[in-house]
Amino acid sequence: MSDRQNFPPAVLAWSVWGLGALLYLIGFYQRVAPAVITDRLMTEFAIGGAALGNLSAFYFYSYVAMQIPTGMIADRWGPRRLLTAGAGMAALGTALFAFAPDIHWAGIGRLLIGASVAVAFVSMLKLASHWFAPKHYALASGMALLMGVVGGVVAGVPLRFAVEAFGWRPVMAFSAALTAILCVATWLRVRDDPVERGYASHFQGAHHSAAPTPVLRGLMEVLSYRNIWILTAVPIGFTGIVLTFAGLWGVPYLRQVHGLDPKMAAAITSTLLVSWALGGPLLASWSERMGRRKPLYLIASGVGLLCWAAIIFLPLPLWLLVALMIPAGFASGNIIIGFAWAKESVPLRVVGTASGVCNMGPLLGGMLLQPAVGWMLDRRWNGAIEAGARVYDAAAYEAGFALMFGTVAVAAIILSFARESYCRQMHE
């Protein structure tokens, strides 16, 4: 190995990490793509809303189920092989979805896509721990969230234009081809550690252990640390409220309560999503400069809690509601601090497993809160229907959104029990 100070150049490090980030971008794109082709899918497969919702949900089921196995596999296989396999399977799943003769094959395609792109985030964190200095790890985590939101933006207006021009099947087939190209590029370009390219590694643990930690033992070890439980639970609130508002109930709320047209309502919820994405890397970078994780995480939690309280419970004029969504989304990006904090809370040999466990929190938030809010809305529904769809009044939305606020409040309280890492590994 070359001189210990011969670290990889930034361009090389970011390009290696960037290929993993591209798979995460594709994963976010696939997560929200059905939203802009709902009419095509319902016509093509002759299905209603319930069946369409189930088709879209196959992605989330397999994605969440893969998080813990992905972390353990990343510790044993390394990110290069895991990302290559993930991109290859994602290309296969996308192709299957594009050419599906019926709803069942389309569902299998979505299931494969969710399971395969689930490896991206944990693999990116694993690459970051080897290719970047420890002080840049939190920044890389935040940039990952930003890349995901870029994928979500691509799956909005640009995807709709492409579908209208070429049809949804050719567009999905093209997406499969691009993912296959990424698979090949990942195998050729990505390396698990800079040592494999002749550079010094930023990894602070042992590169060659006598034997890898057994899978179940590694999971049990990770779960023995209190911080991991806390840092998994907190994003259920702070990410869950963003994904539930911006990803499902915000648009109908703004349309039915504030009388906005669909495009304006979607633009406002996109503002929340973008501010959330920007908050992640900035808050993570600031915590690095402070040399502490807990204070900024708690401060952002308090800001988010106050903003969401005003949005949900106060009769605000529309301009003020929109203005408050920006700091609410920004503060909710505090979860990115938690990914770096989780890495520092366990021994380096099980970082991948810890990342997989903690990455379940954000998606669990959306999966749990979206149907919970819908359940509450139905309980408070006054019977109004418009164009065949239920219309809920402001009181019903306040009751539904109160569930989101309660989850965020509990998350903020739980966070106070986490142990500070001071931006250093707590366990060797």
C-alpha cells in the first residue's frame, strides 16, 4: 500500500460514491413513478384504485424487508458486489414491469425493483466510510437524500412528458436499459476501498479480520446499543410526516381545504420535499463543525415541532402556511445527522448492519402514517363526495394530521435519551 497520507483524490472518491448514489436516485424515481402514470396503468390493466395502490405498495414492502439483510450483506460482501447485483436486479424488475402482460407480472416487477434498489443507501454509507474522511461522512449522507429527491423530481413533470410522447411501456423499458448500463459501470468503476486502487483508506477499522462477524450475531450486537433503537425510531416521526404530507395527503388537503388547483397544490408540497432534502446535508455539515450530534438534532426537532404545530392546528392564511413549510421541511432533514450518529454508535465492523437497521425508520414512517391518517379521515368523514371521491373538511384533516404531530412529538422526546458521540467512534 502506498503512503498512508496518499488518500484518493476527491474526484475519484465522489465518482465511486456517485455510482451508488445513481442507484439510489433510480430507486427514488421508481418509488414515485406510478403517481404520474396512474391513468395509464388503470387503463392498461383494467384495475381500480385499490388494486393500483397495492401494485405501487409492492415496492415498499420489499424495500423495507430488505433493509436489515442489506446491512448484513454489505458487511460481508462489500458495496461493489451488492450495488452491482442490485442494479442488475433493478434492471430486470423494471423490464418485467415494462413488458408485463397483466397486473400480476407487473406486481412481481415492482417487488423486484423495491428489493433491489433497497441496497443503494446502505451501500453508499459503506462506501463513504472508506472513501471519505470521517468529517465528510455526514455530508455524504445528506447528499444521498438530495440525490433521492432529484430522482423524485425526474419522476414528476419530466416523466409525464416522456410518457405522453412515447407511452409508459417504452419509457419504462428505456429506464431498464439505463439501469443495466449502471450495473456494468458499477462493476467496472466501484471498489470497496481505496486500497484496491493504490490509495490510503479513510476507514478507521481493520481491513482484514480473521473471520467476519456471523450474520445473526452482528444483528444482535447492533441491537444491543441503545442509540440504534433511538436513531431508528426518531425518523419514523420526522421523515414520516414529510412523506405522509408531501407524498400523499398534502395535495388533497390543499385542494379541499384551501381550494387550490392540483398543479399549485403539488408545487407547494414539492417545496416541502425540496427544503427537506436541502436541510439534510446542511444540518449534517453543521453538526460536524460543532463536533457534536445531539444539540443540533434536538434544536432542529424543536423547530420542526413548532412549525408543524402551527401548520396543523392554527387557522393560518395560505401564504403563511406555505412559508412555514420551508423551515418545517428543512428542520425535518435532521434525520441525516442520525445516520452519521448511528455509524459512530457501533463498532466499525457492523456499520453496514447498523445503517440497514436505521434506514428502516424513514420508510416505516411513511408506511405507518399514510394509512393511519387515511383511517382517521374516514372516521371523521361527513359523507361529502365529489366526482366519485370522498371530500374531507378541515376538521377531519386536523384530526388526521394530529396523528402525524403526535408521532413527531414522541420522536423528539425519545431523541433526548440518546448518548452523544462527539462525532467519534464510541466503540472500537
